[in-house]
Amino acid sequence: MSDIKRYGAEGGVGQGRQHMPFARAVQADGWLYVSGQVPRRDGQMVAGNVTEQSHVVIGNLMAILAEAGYGPEHVVRCGVWLDDARDFSAFNEVFKHYFGEHPPARACVESRMVVDCKVEVDCVAYKRQSD
């Protein structure tokens, strides 16, 4: 049986102080699945353009990776949701800033967001148990 560790299993607080019933990340057998991150800092959505919001989003993602003992070099796949496809190039510049030396596989779609933001990113990372 695999060891499973949940980060933030108590759930967070979303819009309207609603309890969010999912973990920030779940680790199992070297794999780390990080829930979608939005531009939230100290419980509040960060306003701004897609560049500013993307730095907050990926910064949140990196903080969760670090908490679990992973780094950008361990990320094997990212999922990206953009509110406006015209933000694709600006987002790519921010993404390259964090993952330039270790580019993961990635999917990016235009999608209406559940919360009032311009971007959301999730990821899957892998690190051998012995690393």
C-alpha cells in the first residue's frame, strides 16, 4: 500500500469564506499532484493584469512544491487556464521565467473562470523516493 500525504487537507477558504473541500496537494509514491492555483495572497484575490496575476499563481505553486520538498525541476506537467486567449504570450513569458531550464509538458486552454481572475495553473511533479 502506498503512503499518501496531503498538504492543506483541512481545505482552504474560497470566495464568500466558503470552505474548499480539497487539499492543496497530494503526494503518493513520489508523485505530487498540486491543485489549481489562482492569484490569491493572504486569502484575497490579487488584482492586476495577467502578468502580475501569473507571478502570484506560479509563486503559490512553487511554495506548495517547496513545502512538499519538490522544485520546478520535478514538475512533469502543468495545466493552464486563461480567461482570455490574447494573454497567451504574456503568460508564456512568466511561465518561462519559472520553468525555462526545466520546461514541463503543458496544456493551455481558454476558459471562463470560477473565480474573478485571469489565470489558473495546476501541476503534477515526480521525484524518486530516494531523492
